Amino acid sequence: MMNASSRWAKLRQTEAANGLLMISPTALYAILMLAAPLGTIVLYSFLTDGYLEIIRDFTLANYIEAWTNELYRSVMIRSLAVAMVVTLVTVLLAFPIAYFVSFYVAPSKKSLWLFLITIPFWTSYLIRVFLWKVILGYNGVVNSGLLGLGLIDEPLTFILYNVNSVVITLAHAYAPFAILPIFVALEKIDRSLLEAGQDLGESKFMTFRRVTLPLAMPGVIASVLIVFIPTIGDYVTPQLVGGPEGRMVANLIQLQYLKLDNYPLGSAIAVSAMGIVTLVSLIFIGLNRRYLKGPK
Amino acid sequence: MMKGGWFKVYAIGYLVFLYAPIIILPMFAFNDATVIAFPLTGFSTRWFSAMLEQPTLSLAVKNSLFIAVTSAVLATTLGVFAARASTRYRFPMKAGLMGLIMLPLVLPEIIVAVSLLVVLLGLGVSLSLWTVILGHVLICTPFTIAILSSAFQSLDQSLEEAAYDLGESAASTFRLIILPLVMPGIISSLLISFTISLDEFIIAFFLAGTEPTLPVFIFSQFRFPSAVPVIMALGTVLVCLSIILLTIAEYFRRRGIAKSGGKDTGGFL
């Protein structure tokens, strides 16, 4: 008894035990409220939907339905395509901003620029999305502007209630998420490396391509993932500005859960979407792994 | 042209793109017409007075404030434990546990929402404001850890050791030395969690049951074109409030870094 309690006392003094003890409330919460529920929807995706109850029969029928039904498959492919285009557009537009703030803004003003960039992100997401509807709409800002300038004769209709408007709105919503990781990576670059590049006769552009860009890649990769993964599951944007052609996988999941009450099929769609996202992300990381090794 | 001139032009153009919706918002909030379209017809504050007469709105605001305050306090508490553990100690399964805790940062919110819904209904828990709080704590915690980790990281460990040497216990050292030094980080993390929770829609949409929260109310009003001008007025108020909150959060974040002698790397993330 004596022995056991002293061993416990010794264990409590080790760093590992202290760390585990310290993190346990947060870790326990994440296990109970995140890991266990995620496990549960994976489980549900293999069960059968009965009327008003879930039948505990193991089946692959939900996955077969989710992957073969023409409607579900097209929504899934569209979500993937939209998320990829949004990611590409967002990261390409974000890189010059991160580069500007890191290399051209005076150190004392950097915080101010980052603050200005992040403010719009913290204002009501729903209202921001709705305002894109106002900007892109039939009588919207873009159309009245272009009509006023005499550039078009009648309002453009291809910019609202389709995939285009979903891409524009999401690219706007995720902009700060793309800028910050790239900025952090650029800030870490030792400026003397760039001088060395130019001293050794490289042009500015070649120095950028051969020194700056490879060193910034970890940031670019992080921003690609941080935009791509949540984008594919966005509900509000496709719902408000997407129209019938712009529906994405989150709208489908919501429909299955809240309207059709088919939890197993909804779970199978959700799990499939997460599976695809994970796979695409892992392939992307794999293709870029040489940039992630870190300094020797 | 000056150094980085073209970049500056691009950056300003980009800021216009980022701020476009926020600039347009007050235009329609103060516009006299019921239809949200150009051209504007005239100045009016009637949507703001109409806003004050909405009974569901005041209930939604009350619910959202309750959820946001509770979630902010709980998430920041959990964040303090995790940030302290990850910056101070090495322990087994650290990467895995931290990865799981930070996962909601990238996980689509709808996945968090449906998985919690399935479990709660399966356990027979009835949906209420508390079920929304469970979800909001989950998604706010990673943000609190991001903020608090930088506060804990810039902490000089010799201060802590000095307190031990002078005979303070672990608990009193935490209370007397560490807590005051990371306090600005804690305030900043409370404000950020509050802002995230107040604005969160999907989880509340799935888990609130019949109780309205502010975003759920706003979303429901989009279906009625005649209700939209009031929402524009409400949005204007919300934007002003969040800018004030964020400015305070930023002030405390910078003060915290200055206090513990660290270098400002900028940004919340």
C-alpha cells in the first residue's frame, strides 16, 4: 500500500504525467464530444433506416446508394470541383497579399494590415453571404455598375444562383485563412538568403522562384488545406447564392438528416465526403512532401 | 514608382474586395426602400426602429448571448489547460491528442453538427441551448489554444522557477505569476470565442431544437423579402459591435505580448 502510493507520487512528478494530467480535461472533452460522435456516424452509415427507428442490421446499402445514385454522385463531384476551384483562386489571390505584407510593409505596420485583413472575416457570415447576393444579383451592384458605365446592355444573369456565385462568395469568405499561413511562412524566411541569391547573379524573379517560393511552400500547403477542407462542407453559401445548380454536399446532408430523417444515408454521404476530402488532402501532401521536410 | 508600388495597388484592390459587403451593408440599412436593390431611394432610420419591435429577435439575442458567454468561458478554460500542457510539457500521445483537439479548425461544421445530433438524440438528450453550447465549445477551443499558446510560449520559464525557489507551491505560482502574465491572452481568447459563437449558424441550426439563436433567426428571415431591410439594420449593428470587440481583443493581445517581452508576430492565428 505504502509502496503503491509512493509510486503514484513519483509518477505524478514526472513530466509525462504532469503533461497528461494538464491536458486531460480538454482531451477528454474532445474524445467524448468529437471522436465518439464521429465514430458513431461511421457506425450509423452501416445501419439500415427503418420507419422512425434505426434497424441494427449491418449493410453497405447506404454507401451503394450514395455512390451510385446519379443525383448524389453529381452533387459530390460538384462539391469537390467547387472546393478545388475556390482553393486555387483563394490561394493565388492571397499569395501576393501575404508577400506584400511580409516583404514591403514596415514591421511596425504589419499588425495593422493583418488586423484589416481579418476584420471582415469576423463579421456575420450569414449577412456577408447574403450581401454577395445583393452584389451579384439582377439589380445588384455589379449589374447596375456595368449598365451605368454602358459596358453591357442588359443585366448579366450568369453571376448569381449557380456555381460561379458560390465560388466568388467562398473565395471571399476564406481569404484570411489563406493569407495568414502564407504570411507566417514568408516571415520565417531568412532575408540574407535572398541577398545571397542575388549576389550570386540570380535575377529577382529567379531568386523568388528558387529561394522564396520553395521556402514559402509549407505555408501555401497549409493554406490550401485550411481552405479546401471546410469549403467542401459549406452549407450557407450554396444554400443562399447557389440556386438549384449550385447545391453542394452539405445541403444534401442537411436534407437527409433534417428533412428526410434518413440518418444512415445522411451518415454514409457525410462519411464519404470526409473520406474523399482526406484522400485528396493526403495525395496533395504526398505530392508536396519534399517541401515539408524542414531545414536540415 | 515607389518600392512595391504595384503590390500596394493590388493590396488596396484586394481590401476593397474584402470590404465590399461591409461597405454595402449600411447603405441598405439606411435606405428607405423595402427592396434590396440599386438605385438607393432615400435616407431612413425606420428599419432600426422596426428592429427594436421584433419580439423573436430579442429572444434570439438573449439566447445567443447566453450561449456565447457560456461557450467562451468553457472554451477558454479548456484552452488554458491544453495550451499550458502543449507549451510546457512533453508527454506521450501529445501529437495525436493535440491533433484531435485542433481538428474542428478544419472539420466542416456540418460534420460536427450531425455527429453531435446523432449521439445526443441516441442518448435521449433533448435539444436545448446547452446542446448548442456543447458544439460551440468544441469549435471555439482550437482558436483559444492558438491564442493562448502564443501567450504561454512567450512566458519566461525562469520567472516560474524563481517563484518555486522562493517557496511558492505549483498552484500559487500559477495564480500569482503565470495567470497575471497570460491574462491579456485569456481576455483576447474570451472575446474571440464569444465572437465565433455569436456568429455560428450550422451547429445552432441542428442542435438548438425550437429555441432561436441570432444566426438561426437571421437565416429564417432571408426567406421573407419584406424582412430583409430589418436584417440589414441588424447586420450593421452586429458589424459595429464585432469591430469594437475585435479592437479590444487585439489591444489585449498586443499588450500581452509586450508584457511578457515577446515579439509581435501579428494576427490571431
